[in-house]
Amino acid sequence: MSSTATTRTATTTPSTADSIEIDPQSLLVSVPAGKTLDALETALAARGFTLGVALDLAGPRDAATGSAGGITIGDWLANGAPGAASVFADPADHLLAGLEATLPDGQRLEIRPGPRRAVGPDLTALAIGTQRRLASVELAWLRIHRRDARRPAMPLPEGVDLDPPVSAEEARLVDAIARELAKR
Amino acid sequence: MPESLESLARAFPDVRTSEDAADRVAYSRDLWPRHHLAVRAGNVGEHRPAGIVWPTTTDEVSRIVRWAHDTGTPIVPFGAGSGVCAGVLPQKDIIVLDLKKMTKWRALDERARTLDVEAGQMGLPLEEDLNRRGFTLGHFPSSILCSTVGGWVAARSAGQCSGMYGKIEDMVLALECVTGTGEIVNLRHRTSGPNLIPLVIGSEGTLAIVTSATLRLHEAPKTRAFAGFSFPTTEHGWEAMRAMFQAGLRPAVSRLYDPFDAMLARRGSVKKDGADSGGTPGLGAAALRSVLRRPGAINELLDGAFGSKMLGGSLVVLIFEGDGDGPQRDMEQARALFETMRAKYEGEGPARKWLLHRYSVSYRQAPVFAAGLFSDTMEVAAPWSKLRALYDGVRRALGEHVFVMAHLSHAYPDGCCIYFSFAGTAAKGKDVPKGAGWDERSEITYDRAWKAAMAAAIEAGGTLAHHHGVGRSKAPRMAHELGAGGVDVVRALMRAFDPKGILNPGNLLPPPSPAPYIDDAHPTQIREVST
């Protein structure tokens, strides 16, 4: 990955505000970007749900408490949501159903939660794994699971590289997108 | 020869091009039903391109796009032309770039179960060739006989087995494409860095021309389990589907038909040999035209409790597939769940029959148009918590203007797609222009129905399209779908990928001001972009 493609522009300050909103019918939760993963998981567990993320893989442990999942939702998504199941494991499911984000020029982007859509480019891709260069998540609609529910799994065979290095032409495109988003 | 094509032919003497009138008519549209109304009215090939070019390699695509970039010539990439949203609408200065000469399998990795295949590969031969090697892609759009890999990617296609294998965006590991500058870029799926593939999928030829895709494969299923279940109402049916998906069951096929659609499925309007019975569902064209003049009353009658009871309730068709007894065990679990939710088991018949005739429905449209009517479909989606509002809102909005029925055939743990099918006839009344002909009045009904339905979908918190895409038919509504910020972002993406705006201009988003588009009407949009 080129250095320009990875430059982190900010981090999300952790917040203890319990402002999550659960849609139990749709198994979705809306969570502010400042909430930490373990705080979200604790809140979900109290209601019989889980995010289904391997917290140990999600990011560095909380410096103060040493707990896994101390990373904020905003930072976690900016890093590409490590610890979440591969998108290929259950093709009928997905992690991020919608979001509210701030763009490089300060404008807001809102993608309403939806199971799937075909309305042009999937703009949530601007916010996942891009280290906030293209969009910074303020609020995310994430898929949750009942703690006792079966989790289907159709993993890809071992050896399929799901994390290849960013090529020069991809990095150029990311730079071009960042430039265009910033100058609107 | 049009100037742009002459210049192209001179620059690439070894690449096949055509300015033939028949070719230009053939490439002047996709299968947007509103085009069919225009054709029926005698306006054949109103939007003819300057010509068509058939590259055979990515390098040729790149050189052609670079030439187009340098000369400012707009290009429309073309697969099999089966889109239904006016994603293809050329003008006389546009070159159509048909990718169907690019059909090679570049790399089949049987161990990793991936296939790198060129964008012009047609759907059905791809699946059949994979089956012969023991694999399946798991992608079965109704258009599989007349659509390409590149078209699937461009429009964010969904197949009949999305419940198990996902949509096309869930199958793509890598894309090779050519941007608007002619640069060849290879985009890879990536979990801990930028992943640009989701931006190109669904961009409908406006960001880049997809030349090949690396797709995930699965072992071809060895066993299947079939079942049909009836429910008192459509809502009972979708609540059962929700429970099934949220319990972790993943049927390859799960289709819920509303009572009228279920009645057609039970009666079987498709012949045993697979041929369509033709015409419209058991009624004469004249009688149907008469009935469709009062769609509101009919819709109200059939959609109510009385109609549901009279028609035998809704119908869910399930097919699980896989290996060994896994599908049967999953079916037993689904059946146990359904039977706690007022389901009545109807045996394997409905599901087996559906599988036998899975592609027949696409061939029912032509007789409808031939009878002087029109038909179309609208596929909206929402989280489960908004599904009732979406179903009621869109159904009511459409039902004011056309006869409407629905089925739900793409379900997920967090929501579902509703697929409305509708048929209508010529508008009448004081507000219809005097002297307007039958087809012009049919266009009025068509536009009124779409306008009302799209507004209702947004109002209910749904999305305008689940798998047909946007094209030019929904472009004027994209600001309602994405917000002003989202539309600006898409424009920024277009500038980043295609600085001169030569790739399928006017598609996906209405052009910036001054625009030939008006907010939400089709006729002005179409006629004013025609030159």
C-alpha cells in the first residue's frame, strides 16, 4: 500500500454514552463511532445479542483496562473491521448495513440501512479500511446476531489471499478519489 | 460513416466496427419496458449510436478508451442488452463498445475455487461449463440466457439462489477494468485496506469498463430438498422467511408469492414442456384491457383478507441444496419453524415445478405488449422492520394506476427485497391530453405508476433498486435515495475514474445543470437527450 493511501487523518475519541439503538426485527444496531467494541458487545449481551466479532483480533487492547475490544467503532471500521467474519463466509449476510459519515470536505453522507441495494457504487466502501482518507464514520448500522443462533459458514478454501497489497494503480485511484472528494 | 466511427475505424483497422443501420438499431436500447411502448408506437431505434465496436482483448479496450478520451468521444459499454432501466441510451455521437467478443476463461483455480473470466461471457454457458467441471457460480438471474458477467457486475445483479450464494457483489474477488483514461486497473478484494471493487460494481458503466472478473465458485450441489408452504397472508409468509434467515438457515431458493401470484403459480400458467402458455393469465386481451381500466378497485379487492382467502393465501417455495442429507435436515428445520407460524405444508410439488420453469416468466412480457397493454417490475428492499410500510406504500401507490402483484425472492437476515410485477393500460380522464394516442396514453399511465411508486419506496425507508440498477429511468430520483451528499460523492467518483466524463454519460445520475432532465418524469428526460 502506498503511503498516501494509508495516511490516517484522525481517530475517534472513545465515548461511554449508551446511545445504541437496536432494531430487533431486523437484527441491526445503530452505534455512534465513538463507542468501543467491547462496550457495544456488553450492551448487546445484556439484550441477548452479539456482534459476532473476535474481539481479540479487532485491535489493540484498551490501555487502561487491558480489555480486548477497546478500539472505537470508528477506528475499527477505518481499519477494515478486523475480527469480523469474512464477507465470503455467509454471502447472504453483511456487516455494515448503513452509515452516517463525514466526507473530507465536511459534507455529510448518509446511507440508510438496507439489506442490499443496486443504486450505483456502494458508498460504504469509502469508509471501510480507508483510514478515514475518504470518509469518516460517525454512526454505523451493524448486523447483530442472537447469541443462540446458528452462524452459517461457507469459508473460502485456504490459500485465497483476502488481503493483498495495494497496487500502484489502486493507490493512484484512491488518491484521485480523495482529491475529488476534498475539492467539491 | 459518422465522423467518430470513421476516426475510430481509421485508428484501429484490425478491430471490428459497424455503422450498419440494423446494428445501430439493435444497439439503440436495452429492455427497459418503456422502450417497448416507444417501439410499439413506431419509434424504432430512436437513439441510434454512431456505431459499434467489438474489441477482443483488454488491450484493445484500453486503446479504444484512450482514443475516446483524447477525442472526447462518449462510449457506452454493452453486454447483452438485457438491462431494464435504460442504462443504454446512445446518441448519434456515441460509440457502443460491445464486450461479447471477450469470453475467455483466463484462469480456473480448482483448488481455490475461483475463476477469472472475461466480461463478455454469457451467463448460461458459463454455468453449464462450470457444472461439467463439478462447480457452480450460484448466480441464476432470470436473464441468465441473455446477460453477461460484465452486465451482472455493472448492474449489481441478483440471482434466484441469492439466499445461499449472495448477490454478484458477494462473489467477486477481483476485477480488471479500464478507466475513463484508458488505464487498465486490477482491483482486488481486501479486508484491511481500501477495497475499490464495491465502487465499480453497480456503477453501470460510468466509472470503468469491466473486462474480467475473478469469481468465487462452489461445488455443484449433489442433493436438493424441495417444499412448498401456504400461509394465510403475505405477511405471515414473510415473517416465516425472516425467522428462517435469522435462525441461520440459508435456502438456495426462498420465494414468497402474494395470494394472486400464488394462485397463478398453483394453477400453472406454464406448459409442461417448459413453453409459456402465452398471452396473459387466462384472460382475453380485450377483457384484460377493460379490467385494467379500474386497477384500484381490483387491487383493493384482491389484497384484502377476502381476496387472500378466496385465492388460497400466499405461497412459499423453498429449495435447500448441498451435499448428503444436509439439505433435507435444513428443510426439516425450516418446516418445523414454519409450522409454528401457521404454515400448511403443500408437498414438494410447488418447488419442483418452480425449478422446472425457473426462466419461463421472462417470456410472458411480449404477449402483454402485443395485447396493447404494458408490464414492468420494480424491485425494492428494506430492513424487515420497514417491510410492512414498504409493501403497503408501494403497493398502494402502484395500485392507483396499474394492476399489481408481488413476490419476495431475495431474503437476508436483516431485510428483504419485494418484487412488484404490474400491468397497465392507456390513461384516460380529463387530465390526459386530447388527441393522445393509445401508446402515448399508456406512457402516461406508466410514468404515473413509476413516479408514485418510487416516492412511496423512499417514503417508507426502502431503497429504489435491489438488483435492476438505476439507469436513466431512476436517475432523477437518486438524490432522494442518496441525499445531496451521496449524489455529490458519486459525481466525485466519476471525475476520479473518468475525468472527461466519456463513459456512459447521462447514466446513473442526471447531468448537472443545465440538464435535459426534470425531477421525476420520463418523457422529457428521454426526448430531450435525443439528438
